Amino acid sequence: MDKIIKQIEPIVIGYRRALHAIPEPAYKEEKTRDYIIEILKEIGLEPKRLTETGLIADIDTEREGLNIAIRADMDALPVKEKTGLDFSSEHEGYMHACGHDGHMAILLGLALLITKIKDQFTGKIRFIFQPAEESPPEGGAKFMIQEGCLEGIDRIIGYHIMPELKWDEISITPGPVMASADEFKIEISGSGGHASAPEKTQDTILIASKIVQALTEIVPRYISPLDSAVITCGKIHGGYAFNVIPETVEICGTVRTLNEKIRKLLEEKIKTMVKKVCDVYEVSHKIIYKKCYPMVINDESSCEYLKNVANTVYGKEKVFSLRPLMGAEDFSLYLKHIKGCYVFFGGREDNKFYPIHSPYYNFSERVLTKAIQFLAKAIQNSQFWN
């Protein structure tokens, strides 16, 4: 296996660079889909389209064993790339700033490897290429599941390249590993007017600022510091001239938690707090609150098994269990149906790195074959997966 992995490394790097150059947003991954179909067919597989841009492909070893799915996300972000790479984005205003190009390349490389040593595996191996992970509340996992991507599957593995870890490190955490994510939009409506006479108006700009402040005070005053929760207002819009108090102001934000009870409590507190502020200033309001992705909760037995695999591939000193992240992932929906695990592959080459979603984000391409080696060993030894 290791010899073949070394041989296919330049091919896998080629996959990554080709995909990096054609980033596409959620549900519009047409070029990405077509490229993956072409590669899978070259490998000798028969990809099946799900949703408009999603794909699955199977390798059936025709030997008894667990049926395992591995999922990679496909979509890019509306970020203008500034990496200066030779294979930078050809699509102006879009970039693979979250490493999904690497995720897809890993899965393609894994498929290529397994077709070359198929006799060393058992069960069925399914490769899931999922669109629209970056598109809450209706991410692509929901629709892939509805169209049958998990039918006949016993276990599932998801993964993400993370710059906080070196390319030869891995994190596998049992239990909660990523937060739930909800969205809210608050619209405040009052009587606007001339900025020189605010006493004759209902100052929606001032009221919006009071609401933003009130919302950011909910977590430290209602949630224990031992629990994890975040309320962030990421967008506020109102007004169209320096000397006019607008009739409406809109506030948009997100709520992240690692506890379902706290998730429910925060929704209630946000709605109550907004109503109280608006009642004091006698303005009307409307709240749209969307439940997006639930928490990613790893199955403990799956983590134990995959940690044992990681110890042999990476060495025990390179295997970690990072604290849960407040980011979110619709891989959580797969874990509602079957047992599995979401792991983090290290992505940085040295101590200098940019965070994901940065226009400068890049990762060490050495992670690609290291991840393939780990995933292949995990599938190969699945008879030990309880």
C-alpha cells in the first residue's frame, strides 16, 4: 500500500490543483462535479449523481465486511484569492479558502488507491462527494441523505484539513466535536425622519445598537463560563444618508452552542431581549430564527477504533483530541443516521499559517497522501470496528 501511495502522490496533487483552480459556490459546483466524474470514470468507477451536483461512487469488494462511506465536501467560498499560487482560482471572487479542494483530492486519491489493491479490502466502500457544506440552513448533506447516499452503509468517516495542526498530525475527539449553528435576522421598524430632530422620530439606528449590545451580554450573564456558547451579530444594515434616520434597520447573526438545552435557552433569550428593547422604545420588530446544523457528535467506539489506526499511521505522539470547535458542519446530519467519526487532518507545513476562510489560506500538500494512508488503513482493518 505505502509503495502505491508514493507512486500516486503526484497524481493526487494534480487533482488538488485542478480543483483549486475551479472553485464554485454551493449548488453550483458543475465544473467540479464534471471533473470528479471524469476522474472516477478513468479510475474505473461508475459515479451516480445525487441532487444537482452531488455524487457517490462505490467499490464493492464482493467480500463480507462493513460497508463504509467516506465523505468530502465540494463547495468554495465567495472570497477573492490572494495566495499567488500558480494554480490560483480562475473564477473571480471565489476561492477554496476552506480546503475542500484538498478534501476532494484525498477522496479521489483514496478511490484510486483502493482500485489498485481491491483484494486487500472487504465490504463495500462508498465515496460521497457532497455539495453545499457552506450553505446553512439547507446544506447539501440533508439532500444527499434524502436521495439515498447512506443506503446500505454501516459506518461513515468525515474529515477536515486544519491549519492549527502540522501535516503529520491528526485529531480524533469522542463526543461533541463541533457546535450547533443557528441564524437570526431581526428587523426593527419605526418612524424615521430628519437627523436634526431625533426627538420627532423613533431612532432605529440607536435602538439597533442597544439590541446588539443586549444580545452580546446574554451569554456571559445567563450561561455558565464552564459551558460553551457564542452569540455574534455579524451584519447590521440601515440607513441611506448621513442626515436621515431610517425607518428600518436589519441585524443578522449566529448562535453557536455545544449543548441542546443551552441552544433552546439562547433562542428564547434572544427573542425575549429583542422584544423588551423594542417595547421600551415603542417600535415594532420581526425575528426570523433558523435552526441550521446540529452539533457534530462523534461515536465513541468509532473514535476508539480510528485512534488505534491513527497510532499506527502517525505515531501516538502525533495523535490528539482537540477541544470541540465552535464552527459547524452538516456532517452532523449523517451522524444522526449511522455511527461514524469526523476527524481533523493537520494542514500546516511550519509554524506560519493563515486560518481557514482567509484569502491567503493554503495547506501543505503532504497532508493529502498522509490522509489517504490513514483512511485506507481504517477501511482495510474495519473488521475491528465495533
